[in-house]
Amino acid sequence: MPSGVGFDLALGDQSIGGASLTSADSLAPRQESTLSVPLSFSPRELSVGVLNLPRGSESGYALNGVIETDTRYGKLNLRFERTGSTSIGH
């Protein structure tokens, strides 16, 4: 599998979008770079996610995905998951 990055974004329990990028640029040791990752989402799923928000003061979100890269030691898959809640102002 080529090097790349991919993630999914959920609002509440509703998946609203995601992105993936394969064959990302190579980096030399200690080099930094910025990647442009095109985000795709469904307006329908986004509206369902917004409608399902609790009427309280907080709503949950989740961001999970994987970064796949080749290293001199072999392939490396770095999975990540970030969940939390955010305040909703009235």
C-alpha cells in the first residue's frame, strides 16, 4: 500500500465526511511539509448530523483515521482517534 493519510469525521453518532490522500510527497529527515487533503462530505449527512445534535449545551464529535508511511525499518501504520465534546452556544 502506498504512503498516505485518511480520516473520517463524525458529528454526534453521524458520519458526515472524510478524506484520503495516497502517494503523498516524500520528506527528507527533519523536513516539514504541509499537505492539502481534499475533504468530501455529504450535505445530507451533515444536515442529519446537525439535526441529531442534542438540545443541551454540548455535542460529541469523533475524528479517526490512519497515516501510512514507509520508513527505513519497513511500513508504519499510525492510527489515530480523537473524540470529545464541544459546547454549543445559544
